[in-house]
Amino acid sequence: MLRPCYPAYPDEALLSYACRLAYRHTGQGLRRLLADLRINGIDFEAGEPDAVLAFAEAIGAEPQVLSQNTIRRLKRYNRFRGEDFSRSFLSGRIVQLCSSCLIEQGGKENWHCPIIWSFASVPICARHACVMKQVEAEDVIDLRDLPMPETSEAEPATVGEHIKWLGVRLEGQPVSQWLAGQSIEQVLHSSEMLGLVMLHGEKVRPKQLSRQQRSEAMEAGFLVYREGEAAIRTALSDIRCNAVAQAVQAGPLATYGPLFDWLDRRANMLPPGPIKAILREHILEHEVWASDEMLLGERVKERRLHSVKSLSETLKTDRRRMSRLLQKLGLVPEGATDAESGKLVFPVQEIEQLVQDYHSAVPLALVPEYLGGSKAMVLALYGAGQLKSLIPADAPGAVRKVVFARRELDRVLAVLDALPLAPAGRDVDIIQLAGACQRFGVRAGDALTAILTGQLAALRGHGGPSLHALHVERGEILKFRDKVRAMTDA
């Protein structure tokens, strides 16, 4: 067993600790110490559990304590404390260092690398509030293989909330339930990509930014991300409003930039966390996607929105004519250009009925037959506003044809069907509505309107609801006539 055994620092990475022991005991590198202890060097540097256990036994340390600070290098990614990390995010090697920290530590025999230095995306030293020095050489595991820092001068930087949170998380202290349910990389990488677009716009190229700029972006994104889904959705809405790409055909890549690109193409190895589902839901709430289309790796189950274009394709109607029709319905601003109307979207639930009504619409010429009345009766109802056309025709030539939704016509028939039946036998006091209007000088439109609104009592015939089968009592129609005349005279 190795003696004396110098204890590891609580925040020290395993490889840093092993290299420090090797320097103190042999004055040489880690491989020499491992060879003396008969431990496979490749396995130990990769963090293999058996090699770490053998090392713990050889130095008389608790295996669980050493495992806590072990970064295991797997074939395609690394693993630390049960969480998976991409190698670019958490390296098992030395990627950066703080010269001030090393000077404070003293001689080379005391140099050690805190775990937090292994997070390449967090380049700020929380102790000295400065940007750490990036290590250009690859596969460095021992600080002593690097030149002795001559000065502690470094670019000052702000220690953001994301750095403080990472320190707390590494210490094992409790954090919010929202963040506790995610891995460190999921939280910080999502924060960084969100912050990049928030600060620099959707056209930003992350690789062209400095390490400090990316850290500042991570901080901006973290301040939003830690607040939860509602705050993230608000930030995504702001990003969407501020996006330069406002063309009709602009997709989510043009709107959300590297955030969408990361989730769509570059986050396939490790799950990115809840940010993917949040962005996908946000896109579906604001953009037109048809069912079965692929969005962020999943098929869209059902269409949620229509555009003028998709609606015209669904209804097989010219897009410009569809735009004019929607203007008449008040769904598109009057006089909107093709480009302006093309950007508008409509919830499927609200416009679905219009689609169904349009498909089964009844032309004005066929309405008399549908309602079982004369053309004069139908025109009277239409003129009185009791029959509302599907596309309002409030100006000559506004639309080519006046059509009615079947549900609008069925509504009128349902009112007629709810009326009491006329007596089966002949009753001189009960007169067919059309004859009563002619006989007593009542306009058909006024009478029909009064019947449909419950202001004039009427009876229905035995052959089913229809306008022709409407009957009224002599006394009721006379009272209605006198009432109309009194209102007219007043």
C-alpha cells in the first residue's frame, strides 16, 4: 500500500489527484506510479471502475469517494456521477486553468485541478473572477506537463449565476426541482444556445464568438432557463418577434437559428432535455405544419394551424380568392397584400368549421328547396338577416356566389321543427302563413323573422319542418300586424 497517502481535495478530479501522488512519490508521471501499483494505465485514465477500485485499494482510500470525482471516458461520450456528457462539454483532460489558482497552490507538488475546470463551456474562475487560460495541447492529464505560469494576470470576468449554480450542483447541495431533474449539460447547454440567440440574433455563429462572449450568452440564457417553461416560452416568443427572417416561407431554422439547428441535427447523441419539447410545441403554436411532417425528430400528429396558402390548397381554391374571402370574414385585414396575408395563421379549431361549411355549402338558388319555401320567402329571410350567408356579400361583386352553410339552414329548420303541430282537421281560424301575409297585408320577411325569434306564435305542418307548412292563427297574425303598424307610425 502506498505510503504516505496524501488526501484528495474535495473538488479535485481523480486524474489530478493521481498525478499529484505520482509526482510526490516518484517525481515522474502517472504511468510510472500505475506501473508500480500494477494498474492498467489506459483503463485508469479512462476511468474504468475496476481500475479506480484497484487504485483506491492501493492507496487506502474509499473507492466511493474517488468514483465521485471520476470522469469516465466512454467510446462516444463521457460519464460523470451518473450523468452523460459530450466530450466537448466535459473533458476528462485538462482544457483550461486559472494561473492565479496555481500560484496560490504553491509548488508543483501541490498543483491540482478542480472538477469545475473540466467544464470547457464554463471558462470563468469563480474564485478570481477571471477568464481561465485555455490549454491548446490535446490529451493533457497532468498540470505539471504545462509551463509554470509566470503571472496571474487574466482578463476579468463576472461570475454569473450559472457558474454559482454549477458550483452548488457539484457540491451536492439541493437546487430547484426544475433544474434538479435535468443533467448539468442539459441545463447549461440549453441555457447557452438560448442565450446566444437572445443576445446575438438567429444568425449568430457560435464558433466565431470568444469564450467570454459564449459565457455571457450562457448566463443570459440561464437567467431565463432556471425560471422554468413559462419563462422559456416568453423568451422564444421574443426571439420570434425579433427575427430578421419574416418571409412567408421562412422556417424555424431561419427564426431560431443555432438553437433549432442544435436540437434538430446536433443533439442526436445525448438527449438535450425538455428544451426540445418546449421549442417544438412553440413552433407548432406559431407555424403551419401538416400532419405527418417531421419536426425535431417527431412526426406531427395533427395540424394545428392553417395559412391562407394551406387553406386554399385544402379547399382547392385560388389563394388570392381565398385571401379575399377571409377578408370578408374578418380573418384577414381589409386590403392586406399577398405577403401580409401569407404570414397569417389561423387555429384549425376556429377555421375548421369554415372548411367544412365551405365544402358542403348550399347555393342561394337551392335554398328554397332545402327549406321547403319559395324564393321570395328565402330572400325575405336573407334580407332580414335571419339567414346568414357563409361569405358575407355586403358589396356588389364582392364574391361570385352567395352560399349558405348547411348548419345555418339546419338551424332554421330546427326552430321550425320545435313549433307545435297544427290541428289535423280544418280550422278556419288557422291559416297558412303565405296566405295570411297576403290576406292581412303583412310582409313575409317580418312574419318569418318574428316566428324565428319567438315574437309570433306559429304552427308547423305534419309533413316535416318547412316554410310552406307554417301556419298561424288569425288572431295572432292580426295582433302582429297591428303591432308592426303601430311601430311604423311611431
